[in-house]
Amino acid sequence: MKKCSFFFTLLVCSSLCLEAQQVTLTPDQIKAYTPDWKGERFPDGRPKVPDKLLERLKGVRLEEAWGILRNKGYQNQFEGDWMVLHPDSVMTGRVVTAQYLPLRPDVDKIIKDKGKAEGRIGATNSWPIDVLKNGDIYVADSYGKIVDGTLIGDNLGNSIYAKSLRGVVFYGSVRDVEGLEEIKGFNAWTKGNDPSYIQQMMLGGINVPIRMGRATVLPGDAVLARRYGVVFIPAHLLEEVVLNAEFISLKDQFGHQRLREQKYTPGQIDTQWTDEIKKDFLKWLDDNPGKLPMSRQELDQFMKDRTW
């Protein structure tokens, strides 16, 4: 992509390019934002991380994912302090982003006219839902607005779950919480809820880079949403995050068991392992194949490339 095209993308994302405003980034523009992803993509350009990795991601703790990303230089991928519809559930999936802004009539008209020309129907807060696919999570920045900032109620919640079999992460609010709770399998991470309808807000863009509190989020990122927070994982780092976290978990399980058995001291487990402990760990893996969340081939390759 030419340099001038990239800068045009930036203008689109910040909703400043009024004359040629588009509702969503093109596939080529999304690819330009996610060049490190080398795998399969959706037709809209978003990285399509494997379902198998998303399922394994459910077993990863927030601190493990956060720590691995931080060590890779990604220090702004976590946001906490959520209201969670079903706190005991874990949600993982692929990001579809939406950006909302305080209403400005001239810009809102441009967005709506462009959407109409693209064949979009209904209110603009339903447009991101129309692009969802199985495994997607609707992630929206609505700048923390609670009263008159409710992006969805139970009707749109049912549509979201029917399309994605997932839920939402909103830096804003929802309404009809009791109705949303009745949607089996649906979950929501929000900053609040209110009985009011959405007012004085406009859609800024779909599948554009957005801010979610402390985090920067791109379309196609992987989401790990738990009771105490949400981590947004760049697609090209998902496999590394999962494998590292699974390996750390296996080491912890082994270490805890050996400490309970008083075979080693805390000082031996909490520092660089000796060759004797490493050999014991490998034997423990052979004796407990059911504890492995990955294939043994994956684990052996991972350990070969890793300094313990």
C-alpha cells in the first residue's frame, strides 16, 4: 500500500476525512494495520485466528496473558473495572470493532448517507451487528457514556448471539439487562446499564482501531474476557500467548505438587531449575498426559526453543 493511502486510512479512522468518509475500513486497509498476521483472513480483511486456539485461550489467566504481551512490548492491552453479566463465565473470540462519538449532525449525515449507499439498513448501532460471524465479539468504544448511551437491549442482544454465539465488550452501557440475562450463552462486559435509549450519539466507524480505556484494539484481535478484566491479544501473538501460558500452568502444577510432597524447597522451585528438576518435570509430563492442553509434539518443540 502506498504511503499516501496509509495516511488516508488514518484520516478515515479518526472520522476527519468527511468528503470520502466510509463506514468501515477496506480489507486492504485492515491488512495494512495487521501486517504481522500471516494466516487466514476473513473476506473483510480481519485475521481469522483458529477456533482451536480460542478454545484453549479460555484456560489462560489474565495475568499470564498480560505478562506475556508486556514482555513482547505490548503494554496497553488490558482494561479492568467491568460490570459482567455472567461473572463466572469466560469469553474468547475475534474482535469486530465499532467507534461511537458524541453526535455532530453534519458528520452523522455523511455516515448515514454512506451507509445507505452501501445497503445498510436500520439504526446505526445495529450496523456492526450485521457484520458479525460465528466466533466474533462485538467490541465498541462508546466513550463511557451510561445515561442515553445504551448501545443494545435484549432485541439486539438476541441478534448478536444468533450471529456470533458470543457477546459484547462495551466501553459504555446497555439496557434491558434482565432480558439480556435470559439469552443463554450471551455475555457482556460493560461500564454500566441504564433504562434509557441511545441518544445524541453517532457511529464513527466499523472495524477501525479503537481505544478501550487503557487498551488499543484492532479488528481481528483475540479477546480473553474474565471476571476481573479483558485482555486484547494481537492476532499474530495469540499462539505464542497460549503456548507460553499453558507451559507456565504446567510448570506451576508440577511445582505445587512437588512442594506439597516436600520433595523440593520453595527456593528450588522459584529459581532457575536444576537439570535434576527439569528431568523430574519431563517424567511428570510423561506420567500425566491428560494434563497437557497441547499435543506433546507442540510442547516438545516449544521447550526446545525456550530457555527455561
